[in-house]
Amino acid sequence: MNIKVFNIRLDKTNCQEDQNRMNAFLDSVEIKLTSTNFVTTTTVDFWSAVVFYEPKKESKASQEEMELSVEDKKIYFALKKWRSDKSQQLLLPHYMICHNSELVAIAIKKPQTLEDFKSIKGFGENKTANYGDDIISLLNAL
């Protein structure tokens, strides 16, 4: 197991940059455990986060991604961009929005109604209610 420490400074100049650096790292590894602590000093306040991780293994979704048609890959990458934007907006890790395997299924099935999401593994009532309309709008715009 590996360990990495991040400090998220709270000032306007550094906060977003620190968060982006940490998010990029979290996207690239398999997280095992995290611990956070708020640190106050006389000069700066910040969050300190310790991440225990393993290098990311080749996932089943990667094989599915490779088998997508050119059109489906275009949709898949647009969905990944949407997920990244949504995760930053909601301050959630991207995998809390949708897993890659769910994005692959959406790219293949191209749901046009909220009802269509019932056939996509991982999309229950909450995820469909929270993200379904956004995804349908994105698909219609492509």
C-alpha cells in the first residue's frame, strides 16, 4: 500500500488548484483509505488529507471502452467530460456520479427517456432523478 499527503489551502488563490491536483490523483489510483484533519496555524488554515492507495488496475470497463464504435466513443468521452464537470460542481468524486461502466452502457444504449435508464445497471431511481435529464440533454445535443 502507498501513501500520499495533500494540503488543501483555503485561500481563493490556491484552493481550487489544490483540489484539482488532489482530484486528478484520486482519479488515477485505487483508493483504500483516507483521513483528513483541519489544520490552523498563525499564517494559514488548510485541510490535510492522507490517502492510502494502490496503483489502478486495468478494469473491465477499459476492455468495454476499447470495443465501442467511433460514434459511441464520441458519446462516451462527452459523458466523461460531463461527469467531470458535474463532480466539480457538486464537490463529489467522479465515481460518485457515474462509474465508467455506466457511461459505456449509456453510450451504447443512448437512453431517450428517464424510463430507459432502468435498463442500465447502476441507474436506480435516485441516480436517474439526479442525472437522467442532464444525460438525455447531452445525448440530444451530440
